[in-house]
Amino acid sequence: MTALVRLGRWLHPGIGVKRWLALVIVSLGLFILGLFVLLGQNLVRAVYTIVAPSALSTLFLAISLMVLGAVGVLFGVQRISRSIVRAIAAPAEGRMGEILFEKRLLSQGPRIVAIGGGTGLSSLLRGLKQLTTNVTAVVTVMDDGGSSGRLRQELNILPPGDIRNCLIALAEDESQISQLFNHRFQGGTLQGHSLGNLVLAGLQEMTGSFDRAIEEMSTLLNTRGQVLPATLEHAELVAELDDGRIIQGESRIPKAGGRVCRMALSNPSVRAYPKVLEEIRHADLIILGPGSLFTSVIPNLLVAGVRHALERSLAKKFYIMNLMTQPGETSGFTARDHVRALSAYLDVRSLDFVVLNKQPVPQELLVQYAQEGSVPVADDLAEPNEWGVRVIRADLLEIVTLPRWPSDAQVPTVKHNSKELARVIAACVPDLFPSWTRW
């Protein structure tokens, strides 16, 4: 009885399937009739003598019927599929090729772990999701400034800002969701909070845990990959400066006005999120950066277990050099200085590649950045070098206009070109990527 009810629903008026199903059946009948004529069966001799003028050959009639039937079947099936897609997944209409490309090909891509935080990691993820859906972003959760810091203090949750940015970067349709989830409230008690941060905070309250909240938001955004916090435990960044001062708090370190000598966590026994270590163990490719060296990349390495897992991993490993120095953090740092600083927290000899930008920054932007105390990272990495890493140089620069809080003024900014960066990475390890992934 249930089967009959279900069949009746398919035949209900307005479904948009019956007429095309009838076309498929009739067309299939014509195809079979043409096949019989082609094979010269006596069963259809009578039909042939009625419908075919004597001038027409049996072969012509057979081929005509078969072609007409095949076209009718294909057209009917296409229309049935379109009706179904419109009903259950309207946004997917016209994108079936892309969906199959993602599900069949990108799902077979290599397992990539990208480690960092901030806008640099987001830029990288936008390119990686075009290569594979097996992307895992490992994100630092030490932020204590802005909306994330306020939510951390008021709700006792891990800072959601960098997690939000990475989720949006991996979203299937980032163009539609980015403006919505990055919207910042302009007044009232919510002033300065982004909508995405509040959604994550609400999801944590609903699910009871931060990792479950991230999973729920990943499902909501239909992400190509996953985002994992480096740890689920609370800790703050602690920096020792060259003048002996101890600065605690990620947002305070760049404002302290000194050179960082050593980084640590306020709780050195903070344990890594188990899924992070598992993904590192199974990774084919691991990428550090781009991102703030001392407040985005290194904090992940301070979490217990992460450094050890990275150094033991047999995956190919990259370090993506920042485009510009950061005032109060890496002021005056060259590329070599970045690698040397990183070597205090990771055996740099375990890296395979360091990727550097060789494209010059436009003069007008050099002036703008100079006023903020920032300059392009000078390329002084020789090859061979004492760490045994290969140096890859490429044109990786992209200029975008981004709003700057609190004024929301549109400011031109240099960032890594997501697509070009992903292409360079794929070209360095061609055995992991088929030719179609390298554009």
C-alpha cells in the first residue's frame, strides 16, 4: 500500500514529471521499433508497409526511428532530472557538472593540512579547495582582541573569529555567505560583533561544545573540507621581548613595541585537539602559513603534541612566507629571519619547501604600508641553505580592497593570490596532483 501511495505522488498534477516520463516511454518504444526494423523482424513487416512509402529503404526507416527514440529518451531524462533538481536542490540547477566534479574528482584529491590563522590562512584555503575537498584547516584559538576577545571573556568560549574566516573561505558558495557572516553590527550592545561569530557562539550553546558548533556551521555552509581548533582548552599567548618585558595576550604583543625573543603559552600543558593529530598523521601535504609568524603560526606549534606530530610526519611540508613585515611583531625581519625564528619551535629541516613572493608591490601601496611601519619581506634565502629546504619563488601578489574596522573604510591591501598559490603548491608535488588540478 505504501508503495502505491508513493507511486501516486509521482503522478500527482503539478509535479512536472509525468509528461517527460511519457515522452521517455514513447521514445523508448520508437527506438525498439527501429531496432526491430533494422533486424528485419517479420513482426513489424506489416507496420513497415503501412508507414513507409515504397521509395524509402528499410535501413532509412530503422535509423530514423532509432535516432528519434534516442533523442526523445535523452531529452525526457534531462527534463525529469531538471524537475527533480529544481524541487529538492534549486541552487544546484545548472551546476550538475560542478557538483559531479567536486564529488567524484576533488574527493579523490590528496589530504592537506593547513596550519595557521588570520586572513593569510583564509586566502590559502580558497585556493586549496579547488584542488581537493580533503582539506583540514588547523586554526589557532589564542585571539583575545575585538569581537572574539569579548565573546571569549563574556561567554567563556574559545575565540571564533579565525575559525569563522576559515569556514567562510571553504564554503561551497563563498560569494553569497561571506557578506552575511562577516557583517559587523554598528551600534548597541552588539557593536563590533560579526554575525558569524555570534552564530558560532549560539551553536556552541546549543550543541554544548565548540567542536560540535564548528561541525554544525560547516554543514550549514557546505564546506569543502573541515576546520579544527588547535586545542579545545583555554590559554593565552605570552611573549618575552628583547628588553626583558613579558607581554601576555595576543592583541597586546604587536602593540608592545619590542622585538619578540620567545613565545609560550600561559598554560604550557594545553593538549592538542585529538582530531588535529590524527589529520597530521594521515596528511599527504602539510602547509604552515601564511599568517602572523608569532601570533598565528607559532601558537599552533606551542600546543602539546603538534610539533612532535609534524616532525614525525612523512608528508611533504611547506612554509608560506608572508608578503609584508608586521609592525611590532616582525619589524625588520627578512625571509631568513622568519625561518630562523620558526626553527626555535619546529625542526625546519623537516620542511621541504619555502614559498616566497617575487612580485614587486606597487609604489603607492609601498608608501601606504611604510606609514604603518611595514615593508615587503626581503628575500635573502640562499639555496642551498643550512636547513636543506628548497626555495620556491613565484608571482603571488594580489591587491584587494577590504573594509577596515571600526570605520569600515575601504583600504587597498596586498594578499596572496589564492589560485596562484595553490597552483605553485601543486606544481611542487606533481605526484600528488593529477594534471587537471594544476590549471
